[in-house]
Amino acid sequence: MNDLKKYMQQLGQNAKTAAREIAKASAGQKNKALEVMADEIEANKDALLDANALDMAAGKENGLDEALLDRLALDEERLEGIAEGLRQIAALPDPVGEMSQINAMASGIKVGHMRVPLGVIGIIYESRPNVTADAAALCLKSGNACILRGGSEAKHSNLAIAKCIRKGLQAAGLAADIVQVIETTDRAAVGELVRMEGFVDVIIPRGGKGLIERISQEARVPVIKHLHGVCHVYIDDYANSEMALSIALNAKTQRYGTCNTMETLLVSKAVASDLLPKLAVLYNEKGVELRGCETTRSLIDGCVAATAEDWDEEYLAPILSIRVVDGIEQAMDHIHQHSSSHTESIITENHTNAMRFLREVDSSSVMINASTRFADGFEYGLGAEIGISTNKLHVRGPVGLEGLTTQKFIVFGEGQIRQ
Amino acid sequence: MNDLKKYMQQLGQNAKTAAREIAKASAGQKNKALEVMADEIEANKDALLDANALDMAAGKENGLDEALLDRLALDEERLEGIAEGLRQIAALPDPVGEMSQINAMASGIKVGHMRVPLGVIGIIYESRPNVTADAAALCLKSGNACILRGGSEAKHSNLAIAKCIRKGLQAAGLAADIVQVIETTDRAAVGELVRMEGFVDVIIPRGGKGLIERISQEARVPVIKHLHGVCHVYIDDYANSEMALSIALNAKTQRYGTCNTMETLLVSKAVASDLLPKLAVLYNEKGVELRGCETTRSLIDGCVAATAEDWDEEYLAPILSIRVVDGIEQAMDHIHQHSSSHTESIITENHTNAMRFLREVDSSSVMINASTRFADGFEYGLGAEIGISTNKLHVRGPVGLEGLTTQKFIVFGEGQIRQ
């Protein structure tokens, strides 16, 4: 066994031991740890900014682009945000230990469910140092041990944050190994982490598509992930026009680089000639490039022809593909064929069409009259979010009818757009 | 692409199309299909028994052992059992479409969950032809399409049952491809099935450890499974003696070959000298071979020394390993180290110890004062069961605190044993 493998196995062993301790920690102990962590972040601002300055200097020397440097940078305000985030997670209810659905059986036994931690979570992420604190806090509060692997460009910042985390754990009388940060920047460490089936229960990659694809290929541990977000809005025959314009604009332009941004707009032919010219004006004002089907191009000017590839593209940019469809049936066919099963929304006042869309579209979030941009842990009231999953499997113990199903999030709106 | 690959891809494509249809079928349509299937099984008993006779003759010629031939055999009573099973699944409530936890958010949107099918389920099983009907019925009722691959030794029986299933689907106006049986006996078909990520959402293997290990190695599709059932009963200091004897006997001897049978008995030293001699008499009467730790051997006669391997062994036979422990702490350490995370039970009248065990033991079922033999979909009131899962992952959509947890089954008993 080489040194790296030995090092990683040791981290795994430490995490497994620590997982038993954090699994049984009280909510009070966990909240205490989170609050002290927040205090430590605030008390050590200078040391944290110094550490970050080392990363920033190295980043500039290594020619990181502006966007990456911006993600890497810490300042007073961002540190305050990290501390605030820790306190918010402390304020959330503890999910562990909740007992539910306890029913008496014919034999006299009572059977129910208890919510329990997953065990050890491995998190692999890129530049942003705040993820170190966020991810550690979410894992801690949910009773899990974690092994964190941040980007090598954020090494000094991450280790400085990890020091604050360790102090919080110690202040609450908890083992420091509940949160471990991988100290080597050797890329092979990631390969080891995702294959440590005996020690790691789940891997969560946070980063670009390249990172997630590589990890999915290599992993032997289950991965919580979504690969793309090719999200659709369908404007139905019975849409409220004003609502349709407002949501279609918001879903595309409120932010371009997020996974819940609309990439393809589907418009029923019954309303296309009325709405598409109005929408084209709105998108033009925002500088959005439009790529349309033939009918779309006959209705609006300056729209280039969409190619077959456009329907599967996650632009993450001010580009939108538009297709005019015969109605809800063809819209759902299009979604079935091209969606990444992340988030889809229908704009309609017709109850039957709304409920058909809700039931038949198989995505992790399905919405009625709301912007796809709402697909987010904070907006859903989860309090915080570690990512969005398009995985389906969720079953433990005897598998009956319910075990052969999954759940999706459903959203009922009245035209809300994301502020 | 070779012919087998083409054939399997075609099945996958058919299943994916059929999955959309069954996902939106009404409960009435699904129940109609199940009831006609049951009628068809009864109306075609002769044809089914003829088909089974071909399999039995071939099995004998190929030298299948008695146990396998018994599992393969159909008779009037077993066919009646299959029809009855189909009707029972028709009588269960439809899990699909259930909406829950719908709450209003600050933005005004309402967010909740909807229960939906998984999509396409691949089921790989051995000899028993009744699995063809059971598995198809569970998948159908839960709104999933399925691709079934039974043992080659049951080929004729499975195809004859599949014919009845197809008639049921047609009678309910549903596509026959909702249930497809792989017709080739080429073993490479299994390898294809478990790697068809684009078409198959989950694989469920039903069979011996060899089958499950092979499939887990090869699969790229998620697998619902448990590999072993090394289940423990811990008799605490504060156990009711009569209850302890009754449950320890039942958990081992009610059936030997099942995954929820106790394989290791842990006894607190405070009660070992009283209970172990009495238990030894009971186990002797049943012909159970005992393998014990040193203390166990000092308390009872005719007990061989347990080796290190015994603590990890799933005997599936009249063999039991016994260890005397210092108390609940050491019992949970032993379980943490050796359990397969399937099912564990504590026998105690002490509330604090009972609740600690319930909370801290990380298995798919954790019980208080009940026999491990209860870990079963029927006994848990699920109505039917397609297997038992020791998987943990269950998360779709935005992942918050709850998404970083899982659920286990918990069982409260008052000494119940399995009849």
C-alpha cells in the first residue's frame, strides 16, 4: 500500500469511528459546536484573510481567470456570511431521531420509521472556501462525519476554516475527526476517496460538469448528484399571458449560470403568435440570444435556427432555445426526450392540464405557474442545501410498493418569480 | 453491436416507452389487470403444469438437486397461491400520486412531495417461477415497467406465466411491454441488463449471495439489495428471562435459511449463567450446533469454540455463535463490527437501554423485545415485499438536512415471536 492510500484509509477509519459519536450527539451539543465555529470565524478574521491572501497570490501567479479568483476571494463580508450560515444551520430543527408512521401489526408488534444519519459523507468541491464551513455544518447537524476535499487553489483558506471548525467541535466536547479536511493536494486522493466503500457511505461532488462526470465514472460509493440542468418552461394554450411573460423572462434571465435556469422554452401554437413577439422584445433587452424551431423563426426576427443539439444543451449563458409545440402532449414528449429531469414548469390556468403535467413529468421538481429558479433548498424551506439530486433510489429495509416508488418535489405557484 | 445487445436494447426501449404509460395508469386499470392475471392463472392450470413438467424433466436430466427441484416445482396449490398473491396486490392501496407535506413558503409558492414510480425495474432471479408473477405484480401496481430474467431452468414455466400476465395487461387496455420476460437463456443478457443505464432505473436481484455479488460487481444501474443477513439478538442485564428464552429460540429456529434469522446471540454476563444453560437445552432439542466464546463454553457443555470467522458468518443453517458481553456497550460494539446492518433486536425491560439500542444501532431494522424473524414486508404491514434493502441512499431534488439522513425500520415488541 502506498503512502497516499495509507493516509486516506486512516482518514476513513477515523471518520467511521467519529460517525458513531456524532450520530448519537444531542441537538444541543451539535448547535453549541456550530455556534462556537461561527464565533471562531469572527474572532479570527485576520488570520483567515491572511491565509486567503496566500491562496489569492498563488492563484494570480498560476494565471487563474477572474471568475475563479472571485470565487476564491474572502473578505470581511464573506466571512460574516459564513458565520451567519453556521448560526442558521444551528437554528434548524435536528432531523435525527424523528420517529414516524408507527402502526400496530396483527402480530402485536408496532412498526415505524426512525430518521438516522447516513454515516460518513465525502464532499469534493472546487475553489469557494465557504463550502468548507457550509458542508461541514450540514453534515454535523444531520449527524454525519465528513471528509472534505476542496480545490488545491483554496488550500490555505480551507485549512484556516478547518481550524475554526475543530475548535467548535472541541468546545462542544465532540471528536475533532467528525470533520476532516484532506491535507494533500495530490489529485489521486479523490480517486481513493470515492472508492473507499468500507468507510464512506456517500459522495457529494460540488462543482462543474467535468468534476461530476469524472467522479461518477470512478466512484464505487453512491454519489448524490445531478449532471446537468436542462430545465423547461411550457406555456400552455390556457396560460395567463402576463404571468407567462413574467415567468419565462425570470426563469431565463434572473441568473444565467445556475442549474435551475430555463434552457428551453416550449410554447403552445395556440398562443405562440401572440406571446413570442412580446417575449423576443424582453429577451432582446437583456441581450439573450434566441435559437428557434421553424415556426418560432417565422414569428420573430433575429432568431437563429436551433440545431438538434440545442434541445439537449445546458447553456449556462444568455442563450435560449424555443420550440412551438402542438399542445401539452407534444410538450411532455419533448421534455421526456430532452430533459435532464431536474426541474420543469407549466404555465396554465387549466386545472386538468396543470395536474397532468404535475403527475406525468418525471423530474426532481415539477411546478405549476412558478419560475424554475425556485428549485432550491432555501426557497423550498429546507433551511439550507448541499446540492440538488436527480437520483431516484431511496429504500432501506423490506421493500414493498412504497419502496418501488420515489418522491419528487411539486410546486404550486400563482405566477411567482424569483427576486 | 451484436444480436444479444440489439435484443436487450430493444427490450430497454420498449420498457422505457411502456413506463410512461403505466406511470399514469389509474389504480382501477392496474387492479383490473391484476385480477384478470389471477383468473388467467386459474383458467390455464393445465397449460402451466405442462410447461412446468418440461422444466422439471430437464432439471432432473441436468441433475438439479432436490432443493432446487422443489423450488422449481408447480402444483395446483402453488398456482392457487400465485393467483391469490395477485389478488392481494390488487387489494393494496395505490402508492402513486400521493401528495404530502405541502407547505407555503415565504415567496408564496406551495412546496410538497408527490410519490412517483421509479421507471423501469430489472429483476434477476433464480428457479422459483412464482417470482415472475409476484415481481410483475408489484412493479405494475407501483406504476413501473419491468424486465424479468428468471433462471434458465424455469424457462417454460416463466413464459407460460408471462402469457397470463400479458392477457391481464391487454384486458385492462395496457401495453403488453409493461412486463417483458427475457426469452434468451444466454447468461450475457444479465450483464447487458445491469449496464443499460439509459433504459433501466434500478436492478433487484433475488437469489443467493453468489448471484448478488456478481450483479453488484457488474452493475452500472443502482441495485436494491442486501448481501448477507448476519442478524443479532442481544439479551440485556434487564431482560425478562422467559421472553429472552422464547425470542432467542424463535429467532434462530423458526426457519434456518432466511436472511432475518439470528446468526449470533449476545448475552450480558449479568444473566449469562442463568440463561445460557437453559438456552443450551432448548437449542439441543432442535439440533442446533453451538459455537461459543470462552465464557459461554465455561457455562454450557457441548459447545465448540467459536473462531474469529464465526462472528461474521451467515450460517443459514442450524448453527449459532454465542458471545457473553459486559453489557449493552460491548454488545453494540460487537454489532457495529460484525453486523451486516440487516436486523438486530435487544431483549430488555430497561427503558434507557432499549432507547439507546434503538437509536444507536445502525441497521435497516432495529427491534425491542421482538424476534428478528419479523423483519419482513408482510409482517411490517407493507402488504407484499420484493426484497429487503440495506441501501441507505434516498434523496431526490434539493438536498437539505433530511436528504443527508435515511430511515430505518423500528419495531417495538412485548416478547412477540414469529408463528
